[in-house]
Amino acid sequence: MSSKECGHHHDDGKLLRSIFAGIIAFIVLILLIIFLTWIILRPTKPRFMLQDATVYAFNLSSTTTEPSPFAPTPNTLTITMQVTLSAHNPNDRIGIYYQKLDVYVSYRSQQISLATAVPDTYQGHKDFTVWSPFLYGNSVPVSPYVLSSLQQDQNAGVVMVNVKINGRVKWKVGTWVSGRYHVYVNCPANIGFSGDRNNGIGGVSPVVKFQFWQSCNVDV
């Protein structure tokens, strides 16, 4: 091999090392920017609270006659309630866009009301937002397992439901707006229950308001 060819290979090796060193330096710079941004902004997920719930109907209807094998009659639950939910942005330098938020009620992991959409909202630094959606479930079929659990809770005098929120959030820093992130909120609530405890049919008295001020679990 001639000295000219050896010099050519040596130059190629230096070029490859320079490119590799440049890539490493670029990655380190990006990681440093991300770290400094996190240190400066201290991003924190929003905080939600269930303040109260006004229950207009919470009635369980169980099957009292032998159902036909061709047209079985399901057990059903009818629920009408209005809840007050507040959201707090704890960040000093980050705004939050709330988009496509749907609120509904579940019991034992079964959704028992239709999803109610709340308006898209922008929340500035340290701001609070309050929503008061109505939640409806008209003759919602419930499984035998849910029926049995409801009857047990009825005998105990209280039903624990979960007010849930599904939607999207975006973060805003200055003029920069992030992509969309999924937000999932779960707010447990204990509803006083009354009615005929012998046949498994019952509900709360008309228009009962429950005060909670209950913190919710938030996943982003």
C-alpha cells in the first residue's frame, strides 16, 4: 500500500471520528436543553377536585317476573345528577389547554351515564376553572354482578360511584404549544342510598346535594 493510500484512509478515519463526535455533542446539547427546561419550568400536572354532586335520580329497577328466554328483561339503573368539578393549574410558567373533555359516572368499572362534554378551556398560570355538567343515564342495563353489588351497598346505606373525565391537554410556554396528551381523572364519591331494602329496588330521595371537596386522581 502506498503512503498516499495510507494518508487517504487516515483522513477518512478522522472524518468519521469528527462526525461521531459531532453527533454525540448534539445529543448531549439536546438533553441539556431538556434538563434545563425542566429545571426552569418545573412542569406539574393539573389538579382536579370534586366539590359537590346534586342527585336528582338514582333508581335501580330489578326484574320481578320470570324473563322470557327469547326477550330477557335486564336489570336497569337510572341516574340523573349534576356535579361541580374544579381544575387548578399549579404551574408558574405553563398554561394548559383542555380539549375534548368528557365527564361520566361509573360504578364498579361499568359506565352508568352518558358522557357529557364540557367546553374547551385555556387555563393560565395558577388559574382555576369550574365546570358543572349534568350527567344522565336512562334505564342503563346492569350486569348481575353490578346488581348484586348495588343491593349490598344499598343495605349498607351508601353507594360509591366514580366521576370520571377523559380528554386531552396541551401545554403552552410563551408562544410554543405542545402536542396533545391524554388526561384521565378519577373522582370517587359516596352517595347516600335509601329505599325498599327487601326487594332490591330503591334510590336516593329527590334532589339531594352532597358536599365532597374530594381530591381526584389525575394521570397525564
